[in-house]
Amino acid sequence: MRTPDFFKKLSRGPQVVLLKDAAYASAFAGVANGDRVLDAGSGSGWLAIYLATIVGPAGKVYSYEWREDFHLLSKKNGVKAGLDSIIEFKQKSIFDGIDETELDAVFLDLANAENALPHALNALKKKGACVAFLPNVEQVKTFVLKGEELGFVHERTIDVMPREWLVRPQGTRPETKGLMHTLFLSFLRKP
Amino acid sequence: MRTPDFFKKLSRGPQVVLLKDAAYASAFAGVANGDRVLDAGSGSGWLAIYLATIVGPAGKVYSYEWREDFHLLSKKNGVKAGLDSIIEFKQKSIFDGIDETELDAVFLDLANAENALPHALNALKKKGACVAFLPNVEQVKTFVLKGEELGFVHERTIDVMPREWLVRPQGTRPETKGLMHTLFLSFLRKP
Amino acid sequence: MRTPDFFKKLSRGPQVVLLKDAAYASAFAGVANGDRVLDAGSGSGWLAIYLATIVGPAGKVYSYEWREDFHLLSKKNGVKAGLDSIIEFKQKSIFDGIDETELDAVFLDLANAENALPHALNALKKKGACVAFLPNVEQVKTFVLKGEELGFVHERTIDVMPREWLVRPQGTRPETKGLMHTLFLSFLRKP
Amino acid sequence: MRTPDFFKKLSRGPQVVLLKDAAYASAFAGVANGDRVLDAGSGSGWLAIYLATIVGPAGKVYSYEWREDFHLLSKKNGVKAGLDSIIEFKQKSIFDGIDETELDAVFLDLANAENALPHALNALKKKGACVAFLPNVEQVKTFVLKGEELGFVHERTIDVMPREWLVRPQGTRPETKGLMHTLFLSFLRKP
């Protein structure tokens, strides 16, 4: 079980994907126990760790990061989370190619994600998913159109805005302020 | 991997929890590989099957349903999904008690969910989550206040409205029509 | 013209209805040039002033407030805005009755708004609108059901969440943080 | 007063701006009684008529439309609404220039709205607003950046998604389905 404290013990580094976005990315990609998935870049290792709690020891997470400092940080966090046997952290740029094949899903949380699409297409198994976390609409368009050009099917692009509610005896209503936007999630599927 | 076709082969029955809600319920509860979780009522078995793809063979899903027709339907769907070794479908009302103990999470998708809270509290391990799928605000309030009275911590209640985007060379924009509301998700945590 | 600076010159007092809510309240009520409308309580006079810019000199805004300090503040602001000939500020509780008749619309921005409904029903002309600004769902329910009981038609209750966008050469996306909730707007119509 | 029936008597033609968008466009532009405003293209005349109910007889609405059929339709609707003395319908393309000067606001509901910006800048008074109704994000970007280049200040771009609520004794919740998107509203202000 990942309790709310689970991620608190990890060392801090670059900004992490929020649980609200990781949950949808993983669920709509279709990640399941036993899957072999890839994420790039590792950043703090947060997303790789989240995915490892789902694929379990029967699966594998390959986590690419070209920056040495982030690579070491994410590796350290993988150990802290007790999931380093499931995650293989690699210091490598995904733009230089993907070593693995027959992957179930590829998650891209980096600038110019579209440039990783040809590698992702080769590395995925049939029906495998390629998911990008994209802050701006322009990036969504570039990613999706490039993906379609390469033969991917654009399954969906979503914009998730969960609203937290105050529930109290004296009155029930949404919280006044909150996160209006973090990232767009674009899902491509290999036919 | 659960591809988009995964759930299409299942037999239809009562209305199912949507993937958008199941994904958040599971992720914010903290369900991970190896967990032992419970859902009630089984309905078509959809949520139990979704949870089984996450907890895997090292975990277990107990799925309670008092109606014989739904119980048999969900059981049949568990077999179709090839996950019947992970899920134990029981024809039993959760309001009559929970047989299991030390559960990681309990999911309640039924009317009067608050009446299952005392049983859930006993059946959960420390830090375990009790999550309800609730259509109306009144139900949210009843569920959350009853839970707090029993000693649960109200972690969050959310209202999820993902927006699908059209991404085309000629223009990028959200889809015109869509789902504005399905269910509120209320998360209680055993201290 | 009300430029963005228009309201800045007014004296501050109790929390004001935001433009996003005033705009919808007025538009869906159907307020037009020449209308005679009422608002209670005056607060800082902000809503009365906004309405006065729409009904114009051919119309009239009656603004009720029982607290002397707020009454005087709103009156002062009406003068500052140069609209005191259109607005009649009254130090009076709307719960004690409405002096006017054949009103086009009544706006209620106060606690226990439902207690003003019988007075509003008498004071409105046929097809006139009674609009309430309500923070909590419980208040919405009480207001709407009481209104229907009295013979009003519940036209709509809305929840407005405009999202501000960043538009820049380097990328277009919604602002990260923002207002998730201010008030529910409930619209009742006299048949 | 514009009751909900007000617009029903008008003749149907091209798709109209919805009240939810017209309300915000007008309110955030700052349109008030007595203002002189322009809209292009007229379409069915709906927006011009809405604006006329706010500016009143002390103000003026100039409504440009180059297509003869829409021009005649909007003119007919202006008469039906009894507001033809306030609205001047012109059969003219706004891209060929604006005859008026010292306008309080210009509303653009047509393709390539950015091409009308130089004319709008000349025709507006100081602090006047130029508002565009734009379906796609690409159009927002083109409009806003072109406006800034010309010297306008980008006040805001919003995305409005009101949610309708069901309020019933047996339960209160948002409507299941609804409009997720109609138009982006971009507001430019002449310094």
C-alpha cells in the first residue's frame, strides 16, 4: 500500500508529476501488474516509483535520465522506496534510442517529447501506449500530429482538474482555491 | 496490460464505475501490487477486475454482492478476464459484516455506504483507506461525517472532470460536449 | 463604460460579489436597460453599482441593508461611482418586507436568503427573477426547494469556474492556480 | 427585462453566441448603459440585440455583416426585438474598415478576427475593449500576440464552463452531461 506518507520520505529534486496526473497516465495507458514500462526522464524518480508499485516484481520499470545528478537522485529514491529491484535506472538520453523491446507503455515527461516517438514506436509491443505529460497546448499539437504521422493512433488528450471539497457540518462546498492546470496528458496507441 | 479493448469482452450488467473514477479511487487510496482489497457491491465485477490488474497474484480482491444475478455475472466476468484466481467473489451483503481483516482498502459503490463504515473500520489495517463512490452531495456529507464520528480521518473528497481535447491540424480545442459529473469520491483513512 | 479601474476607486468593506458571479447573475436573470431591480444586503454597494451601470437612468436599483455601517459605506460608494441617482440605498432588513412592487429582479446575497422569498414573490412582476448567491450546497437546496414550494420555477443553479489562460509566444496554457469556487448561483422565476 | 423567452421569438440563422459567453464578454469588457459598441459579424443579430438591452437608448450598437442574407436576417430580428432604434445594422465587412470612432468596445465573432485589430484600435476610445470569441487555441494565440504587437494590453483570456446542478429533495448533484466548451474569450484593452 502507498499511504499518503509513502512519497514523503523520498529526497527532493526536480518538480515531480502529481499523483492526479500519474494516476490517469497509468490507468488510461492500461498499466497492469507484470507490465514492462519505461519512463523518461527520471527526474526525482517519483513516476518510476509510482509505476513500480503497480507493475510489481513480475514487471519492470526502465527509467532513463541523461543528467547524472537526477539519475543518482532517482536511484537513491528507488532504494529508499524499497523498489530498486523492480526499477532499472539508466543514465541515458531517450533521444539516443531505447534498448528494450516489447514494452507495454512508454511515459515521456520531458521537453521535445515528440523526438522520442520513433524510438517509442519501435520499443512498444502491439497495442502498447505512449503517454506524454505536456504543459502547453502547442506541445500537445506537435506531439499528437507527429505521433499520427508515425502511425500511432491518438486515443485521447485530457486535461484533468479534480476539485477538492470541504465537507463540514456547517456547509459543503468546493475549496475556494486550487490547481487549475498542471499538464495535458496525451495518449498514443501503437496499432 | 489493459488495452482499451480489455473491458469490452466482459458481459454487461448494472452500470459500472468509469475508468476515470476507478483510476482516482485506486490511486488516492494507494492501492499497490500485493495489496488485499475489498469492493462492494460487485455489480458487473468491473471494479474488482480493475483492482485485480493492480494488486496482481501476490494480492487479493474480495468482492461482495448480495444479489445472486449480479454475483453470478461478476464471477463470470472475472473468469473471462482471466483474473478469477485473484478475485474472490462472495454472495454476501457487506452490511452483514466483513469476513477479512488487515485489508489495505475498502471500496464502497452502493447506496447507504455509510452503514458499511463500522465493518470497514474493523476490517482495515492501520493506514488503510475506505473510499466511497457517491452521486449526490448529501451522500458525501453523510458518509464523511459518519466516518469522522467513527474515528476515520477525512483525507479528501473530489469531483473529477477530465476534459477531452480535439487535436487536429486545423485547430485544437476541448470537445464541445462531455461528462460533467459522474460521482464524488470520498476518501477516509484509518489512523 | 466600466473599465477595470472602475471599481478600484470605491471604499473597501465587506467581501464583494466577484464580477464573474455578478455578470452571470445579471445576465441569466435577464436584467436590461430600464429595469427596476433590488439587491440585499448592500454590503459595500458593489453589486448595486454594477446593476446600476446596466439598468441606467431609465431604471432603478433598490439596495437594502440593515447594518448602519454597511449602509453608509455603500451609499458613499454609490456617490463615488456617480450612480447615486439610479440607486436608492435603504437601511432596512429585507426580512421585514419589500416596499417596492413590480420589480424585474431581486438579488439575494445574504445568509438565510430563503426567508426573503415570500417578500420577493410579492414584489416581483410576472416573469421576474429571484437570484441567490450561495456558498454551500445545503443553502442551494434549502433555497430552491423553499422557492418551488412558494410557486417559483427553478430555472437553473450554476457553478461557474472561468479559467484564465496564459498566452505567450513560448506556450499557451491555463494558469496553474486559480479560483475553484466562490458561490453557487440559483435562479428562480416567478411564473 | 430579457426573460428566457426573449430570444425565442427571433428568426433562426447562423449559430449564435450563447448567453454564457455573451454575458462574460460584455461584463469583462465593461459595457454599460449609454455605451457605443460594435459587433462583427452580425450573424443572426443575437449578440447585437443582447448588447442593445444593456447600452439602452442612450447608447448605440453598430453591427457589421458583409453577407446580405445574414445582414437582412439580423435586421429583421432587431425589429422583432423592438431594439432597431438602438442598433444600426450595416452590410459591410469589418475588414474594410470601421466608420465609427470613440467606441467603448468592439466584439469580434468571425474567422481571422486578428485582421480587424488595426481598425478596432483606431475606432476605440482610450481604455476601450476589443473582445474576440475564438473556438481554437491557435486562434487565441494569433489574436492575442497580434493585438499586443499593435499596442493593445492583453487583459485576460478565459474559458468558461458553467455547470448546471440538479436540485431535488432526493439528491443534489451536477447534471451528468453538458457543454464542456464553446469558445475562448480574449480581452484586449486599448491603453
